Amino acid sequence: MAYEFYYVFTDTSVLVKIVYSITLSYIRRIKLPEILGLLESNRLVIFTDRAVINELINRALPNLLSRVDRGRHGWSGRGIDEMLMYTANTFYKLIRKGFIRVVEEDPSLRRRYLSVQMRSSRRVCWQGYIMDLVINVAPLEDYEVLTSLLLAYDLLAIVPKTTEAGGNKRFISLRN
């Protein structure tokens, strides 16, 4: 069955590539990436969470921008801070336009968010013993991102007990 629109959840590595490719197309004044067309036509909505955003802005973007070939990518004569400003502006513009949504703050998921927070029976992944299992094998610096991803999974992937407005939604997790 084919769907006319898709909702995807992205982790930091995928989101940084999407934001960087869109920023580069603006900087170099080249053809915009196809993913931006899907976003603008509302055929694709990207969901992420606060922890991924923090990691994106504080670690992933600075790491990526410090490694790129500035001359080849169209950043000649620009410092890391200026590159980060351009890229972060593109990212926040995508959020303002509703192309990228934060699961904890999205109005369409508000009811699910409250339900998952208040009723432990609605939690599949975002519960203590699962978080303990995941955290015991993961590096400590990834704790915030992992717990946030578990909450996002419960918000996006769990079928609600009641029918919600908005029709069928297919969520796809994009991971690198």
C-alpha cells in the first residue's frame, strides 16, 4: 500500500546530514535537495526530540563543520562560527516551518505525551527496567539521547487506544 505522506523519526547522524545538505544548497546556490521538496510539499515530516537537537547543535554540527573541505563545499573564507550560524539558522527555519517537529512539543502528539507520562501502562520502551538495560551497555554521555529516543518511540510508534484525527500515519525511523 502506498501512502501520500510519511512521518520519519531521525537520530542525530541523519538529521545533521539533512540540515547540512540543505544549508549547502543555499550557500552554493545550487539545486535544492529532493528532501526539501518533500518537506515543502508536506509529503514528509521529520520528527526528532530535544536530546537529539541538543546533540546536533552542541556536538554533531561543530564536528562536521570542523572536518569539511571548506573550499570544495563553498565555505571559503568563513570561520567555523559563521558556518555554524548558517547551519543552525537553516535548522531552526525548518523547525519554524513545521518541516522538523520535536516530539515532546508537537501539538498533534500532546495527548499521547501526557498519556505516556501519566500512565505507565502506556509505556513500552520508556520505562525504568528497559532504560536500565540500555544505559548499562551504552556510554554515559549518550544517556540523555537514549532515554529521549525511548520516549520518542513510545510517542510515535505506539498505536493509540482511541482513534485520533489525522488519518493513517506511517512512522519510519531513519538511522545511519
